[in-house]
Amino acid sequence: MKTEKGTEFKSYFDSITRENTLTKDVLLKLVSASGISLCDNRFGNYVNDLPDNIDYDIFHELILTNTLLFTKIIEQDLIIRDWVSFSVEINDIFLSCREHNLGKVADYIPQLAKVPDTLYGVSICTIDGQQLNLGDTNIPFCVQSCSKPITYLIAADLNSPDYVHNFIGREPSGRNFNELCLNSDKLPHNPLINSGAIMSTSLVNYREPIADRFDTIVDYWSKLAGNTKINFSNSVYLSERTTADRNYCIGYMMQEAQAFSRGKDIKYKREWNNNDLRDSLDLYFQCCSIEINCKQAAVIAATLSNGGVCPVTEQVVFPPDTVKNALSLMSSCGMYDYSGEWAYTIGIPAKSGVSGIIIGIIPNVMGIAVFSPKLDDIGNSSRGIEFFKKLTAKYPFHVYDNVLNSKKKSVINYEVTNEETNLYTLLSAAGNGDLKTIQAISGKGFDLNTSDYDGRTALHLAASEGNDEVVRYLLEKEVDKCKKDRWGNIPIDDANREILGKSTLVENRYEEIIRLLE
């Protein structure tokens, strides 16, 4: 696995230019054509600071800022390989749906009735962070019921799925989203109807002050959206609270049934009173009044598509099993009374909100957000439904599409998740000191103890090359520091061998690694 340092990316450089230098403009066009934004957080400020003419040494340093991302860009190995053609086709669908102008803006919450009904935006973000934004994608809107799966995920992350489902069921209710009904255990049917969302909210640090609870929720939203700023509409919140008689009724119905305190299992019993209910209802209205834009919604959806790892920051927000649970619920309960038809026709996990937003998740591929305020009779964005119908008619994105036999156009690069590629990238990153790439691979659940044909692990490579930050991270992830390669060496043996003849500065790094590995 070990390469001569400084020349391992020469073939990439030569594939872009035949000269000794390449222009910044050529490199930026290559990145943009792949669907990756030049403002991507994973680049830091390095791209902006590049000189107009880039020699190999500068190119080498650039690649090392995120080896995994640049390797995929240059090798055209991103999840959507031909991004330019895909973008053109999505734009065609976007334009074809513009004339679909049926429905009316929600008016049962007065502030929502003031939203211009001509707004229309579509944003897509893949698990590799490729992004496409069409139309009104910078206009903020309230998330409304799209808050429900996120609140459920937060409650499950702060507690556990078992704890949450002691208080909430997992079945479709077969009733309206705001129906005054509970299941046979006197609990909400699922987290994606009003009663279930109120219960999920009550499970978010319910003993803490309501302001701290809201800060916790907003912090999760920001991480899901790539550490961007999350806003809040106070006017919608006040309007929501003023017109909340039915939600208050749902809350008191659950309290009368002791749903908040009892659950199904006595071991999860908790104390509960009227103040707790009022605070949790208030917090529920605040969650519905969180404001994001279409771009942020797509990144949030892509984070769920990516198993809880945000594609544009490579930060783990939720564990993959918890995300799997949420997507299962979205598949069966996410689209109000249209959920069954959606599952049959569209076939992807999704959630809608009466502000006109629909987020769709194509697992392990991308997240999609469509915003258009005019709603159909059920309460879903009319234009949004039309967009997803045309999308899944063109591409085999339905969860039960047979990709090999489908007549639809396949655009997904199924080689992206190849285990050998992940191993090669992991070991290369460990040898090069590329911590970001290692964190990204770890976030996807790849076993950091995996070794090559010589039995050498990422820890062997990092110790051998003196990459102390990588060694520290791998040990924090509890990798096996006593794993032997085929010559019987463990990582500390590599560090002890390499320390000989090094400069004082480098020697200090190796001494720190040896201390960590002892």
C-alpha cells in the first residue's frame, strides 16, 4: 500500500493537463461539472486561495485536503457519474411541472395564507454532496410537518428507539393526521401524525427548560443541513399556537390516557404534569415554525439518505439504524392520507408539510426537496407530487424497481460502495494523514480495523508515516492496536522502526505516537 510520497497523485495531474501546470479555471470547471459546489465546506478555503497556475506540488497539497472527494471527482466515481446530463434532464422535469398550477395555499394557519402561491423550487443533494438548485431555492419557509421525522430522530438519539417506542407505536393510523384517536395501547399510532409528534417532542430532554430544549433541536437541524443557520418564524409560531385547539385537545386526550407517563412498560414510567404538557405543546409549535430553504431541505434529506452522515460536512448526525427506522416510518406514514398511493406510485421515503414542502429520500443515493405552496385536497404540494411522479417515471428510483430489467434510465453509479475501493481509500488516507477522509469512511460504517493482503491496517500506515492526529483518531475509535501484519508487526513496531534517523521535529511526532500505542 505504501507509495512514494509526493507522486501518488501524478497520474491524476497528468489526466487533467499535459503541461507542467494547469490553470485554476480548468480545475474549477472540472469540479463544477461533477456537481460539487466550489463553496463546499469540505474544501475549506483552499480552493479560493489557489493561484491562477497550479503546479504538481500545489495540486498534491490540494488533493490531500480531502483525498476521497478529489479521487471521486477526478475518476468520475461519484454516485451520479454524468452530472451534466442528469442536471439537464432534471431541469426538463422542473420546467414541465411549472404549468401544473392546481390547488390552494394552506389558510387554516393565517400566516401561511400570506405566502405567494407562485413560488417553486427544486433542490437535489446526493450522498457525495453533488448539488442542483432550480427556481426559488433560497426562499425560507416553515417546515411544518416535515419537523416530525426529525423530532422523532432527535428523541431516539437522545434516549433510544426502544424508549421512544414505549410511548409511540409504529403502525399507520388509517385516520387523518390530526385525528383524536390512539391505538389499542392508548398511545399514538406513529411519530408522523400530530399525536405522535407531540409525544416525540415531549421526549426531547423534557426535564430541561423549554429554551434549552429548543436550542438542542435547532442544533440538530443545523448539523443535518451542513452546519448552516436555521431560522425561526415567530409570527407563524404565534399563529400556530393561537389556532391550536385541536392539538391541545390531542395533548389532553393523551394525558388523560396517561400516555405521557405510563407508556407500555412500567420500567419506562416517568413523572408528568400539566406544566410538562404545556411546555411540550409549545415546543411542538416551535418545531413546526422552524424555517429553512429548499437547498437546506435537500441537504437534510441527503443526510438521511446517507445513513445519518451529512454529505457536505462528513459529520455523523444520527446512527444508521435510527435513520433506517425513520425512513421505514416515512415510507408508510409520511404523506398524510396519500401515503399508500405514494408508496405504490412513487415508492421512496418522504415527508410533506402544509407550507408546500416535500422531502424525498432515495436511500444511499440522494435527497430531493420540492417547494411549491399550492396544496391538493389532502394537504400535499400539488406541484411537488407531480414532480416526483415524473421523476420516478423516468428513473428507477422506486424502492422496488428492478434496475437490471427496468426500461427506465439508470443514472446511479453502483460501484461507489465497493469495499475494496473503501479499503484502498482508507489506507491511502491513513498514510497521507488525510483525517477528513478517514472520518468520512468511518461515518459510513466501514470497519477501520480492515486490513490489506499484508495484514496492514490504517493504524499500521498512520504509525509508519508519523501521522499522529490520525493515530489519535483511530485509537479514539477503539481500533485494535495489537493487530499483527503478515510479518508479525503491530503498529507500535512500525513507529519504533521509522523513528530512527528522523529530524527532531519528526522524532517528537513519532514519540507521541509510541506513547499513544503503548
